[in-house]
Amino acid sequence: MKLRKGDKVRIISGKDKGKEGTIERVYENSNKVLLPGLNMYKKHVRKSDQFPQGGVMDVPRPLDASKVMFVSGTTKKVTRLGYVVENGKKISCREIYQRES
């Protein structure tokens, strides 16, 4: 997966389409990313020591990585991430975007 923790991404499909966030966690095996505050769902919680009130909580759920796109730091546009060969070395496009800023 080309996305990493800390990358700024924009959601391109679904109920939160157009919103931006920073990746908090990457789930490589299931090809999903977690964006805090986005893709929120209701979870019913039973009373316990941890939650004495119980009730309904808002919980962020992981999004499929195909539903988000990397946002370039300099142009603020969504871009595809890939690799480029420079001087016989394989360099990720992320490093090129970081050099420009």
C-alpha cells in the first residue's frame, strides 16, 4: 500500500465525499485506513466500569484505501502515488512532492 500514517488524504466516494483528513492508522492486510473524525458510525455501548452511563457513541470506522486519494502538500490537489526511476534509483512520488515544498 502506498499510503502511510500521517498522509493528508481526501475521500473520493461515500457519505463523506470531499472531506479531508490525516491518516491515523493503516491496516495493510485488509487494505483500509483510519481517519479520525470521519466515517463515523453509532455504536451502542452497555453499562460498564469504563462507560458507567452506557448509551450510544460515535466511533470512526476504517475506510477502504481505494476510496481515498493523497493530497499534495504544495498544490493541494489530489494525486496518484507511484514510483519514478531517477539515476537508477526507485524513488516514490511522495519524496518528490516533499522536495518541492
